[in-house]
Amino acid sequence: MPESGQKTTQGHITERVPEPIAGPAARRTGLLVTLVLGGLTALPPLSMDMYLPALPEVTGALAAPAATIQLTLTACLAGMALGQLVVGPMSDKWGRRRPLLIGMVVYVLATAACAFAPTAETLIGFRLLQGLAGAAGIVIARAVVRDLYDGVEMARFFSTLMLISGVAPIIAPLIGGQILRITDWRGVFHVLTVIGVLLTLVVWRFLGETLPPERRHEGGVGQALRTMRGLLADRVFAGYMLTGGLAFAALFAYISASPFVVQEIYGASPQTFSLLFGLNSIGLVAVGQINGKLLVGRVSLDKALGFGLGTILVAALVLLLMTSGAFGKVGLVPIAAGLFVLMSAMGLAMPNTNALALMRTPHAAGSASALLGTTSFLVGAVASPLVGIAGEHTAVPMAVVQLTCAILALACFLGLCRPWRAPAATAGTPAAGA
């Protein structure tokens, strides 16, 4: 076994890496920093979900088909994916604070530009830039957690972040729906701009540097690529990365399709859609807290993750049967119940995949976080247009995409992570020969 703080590569000790910050240093982060990190992780659902009730209105206002307007979601998601590949290694080299502040400033400018987009194509371009810049908050928040915590404490902290950031998808559609009562869809981006400015000021004032100079990586693009290649060569890390990405894709299939499914197919108002979306988000947050407060430390993270993936698969299968007419004509309530179960199970899948993957990578938290986020957002970006492939009058494509992603996620978890054979993975150290 390698000594504490040593990095292993295919079972061999290659270099000594500093211990992650823990104990008193971690406790000094305090409630305020926890809230700041929660705000950063809340930025993606704010950027996505506040805009969801306006999608049908944007379709009419910009005279574009639904499939084109859904690309405004895909563009933002793809930008967040690609941006993480740049920001993650940058934060390993220059520290967390500087890249984060630069990204936040660009995010504010891009969001303001979205409010004045004259065409669907222009809006797609600005949303891409918004996503590229917003990636800084996502990847660096995860890296900061890895700087400060390890083991089950990291899993608990991710669940705490889910509680904080989970408020965003609950209130974002509600806020979006209320904004549409007094203004049009452009007002949503005005509000997002103000939120971005406030969060940037809070980060500048209260979030200190968590990666000391002695723990930073030297080297340029080549070194970053070698680091990522080494991470991808770790079969178990790659398994958790793909598992989390596919689970996120099932979630994003719901995010992308639900405005049209709930409002266009089942005739709900934007306000009713917002309430249902918020209820599903409450389920996700509640299960995330059960995971962090009750399961972590009592049940292995792999078992909790496996149960969550199985629940997602069953919920997606039931949704497919209902939307395809296997149970006859069903109303909004059964569909909403199935989506609630699927969303709630994400509270087991999302924090545990992040924690299990990052436990293996204390030597490159920024790059590892970038790969995790990029995979999730890219797979989600692919899933987004597929849910509308059969038009706006059927929910079957949404259910098909969700079921396919759930099956593939479970296959990656069992085939690559092999939780019954890799106890070291849950201990935070790569297993020899993994």
C-alpha cells in the first residue's frame, strides 16, 4: 500500500502529493463559504430552469420551430461542458480564485447579451458563450470541495451542496413563471444578469484561495492533456464519470422536454408547470439529504448509487409504458408521479458519482472535476434535441431517451466500476491494477 499522500498509477507509486486540506482547515470554510459554493453550483439550474417556462413564448417571439429553440438549451449545456475542459486545468495551475472571477465576469456579459438577441441563431450563440463562462463556477466549486474534504465527508458535503443548489431548480421556474406575468422572456435574462453580478461580488469578497502554490501543477496544455489521459486510463474513474454523465442525461431529457410535455401535451399553464417542476426538485433535494445525513457512513456509496440507478431505470420504463399507451390514456398526474420518482432518485446518483470519482483523484481535482462535468454536459447536450425528434405532441421520445440513458448508466457502473471487486475505490485510493 502506498503511504498517505502518495499517488498511484496502475498500482505503482509515482510521486508524493500533498494531503488534502482537512480537519480545522476544512471547518474554517464555515457556513458562508458553503453558501458561496452552493451558489456556484446553483448557477447552471438557474441559467437553465428559469428560462424553461418561456420556451413556448420564445418559439413564437423569434418565429422559430421548437427544435431550434431547444438548441438554446443545448448550446448553453455544450458551452458549460467545453468550458470546464479549459477552466479545470487552469485552476490546477493558477489556483481556484482567479479563473473563477474571470469566468463570472464573462458570464454576466453574455447573459446580458442574451436579453437583446434579435434572432434564434443569435440567442443560440450568446447561450453558448454564457455556458462557456458559467463553466468556471461548476468545475471550480467541485474542485474546492476536493481541496477541503476527503472520503465520506466529501460525500456528505456534496449532499449539503445539493440541498443549497437544489433550491435553485425549485424556485427558478417559479421565478420564471412570475417574470412572464409582468414582462416577456427577455426579462428572464435581465434577472439572471443581476444574479450573476451579485454572485460575482460575493465570490470576490468571501471566497478565498483553497489551492496553495505548493499543490499547483506546472506545465501548459501538454501537461493538462497528459493528466486527463491518465485519469481516463483509470477504468474505475472512467466508469463513475460515464455513469454520472448518463444519469445526468436522463435528468436533462426531462429538463428539456418537460415544458412541452406538461404545457403543450397536457395543457398545463406555465405556473402549473413551474409548481410541478419545483415539486420534483424537492424530491431530488430530500433524497440527497437522506443520502448525506442517513446513508453515508452507514451504507457504502456504491450500494446507494446502485439503488439510485435501479430506481431511475424502473421509473423511466414505467414512463415509457404510460406515454406509449400501454396502460391506456393517462393524464398528467401519473406522468408527474413517474417524473417525481425519477427526479428523486437523482439525489442518490449525482452526489455519489461525484464523490466516488473525486476520491480517486486528489492529485488533480480540477482536471478530474472538468472531465466529470464535461462528460455530463456533453451527453446531456446530445440528449436534449432527441426528446423533440418526433415533434411537440408526444412524450415517448423523452421516455425512450431516459430509459436508454438509465440502462447505459447501470451498465457502465457494473461493467467498469465493478463495485463488488474494488473496495479501495470507496476508500479514496485507486485500487492496484484498476
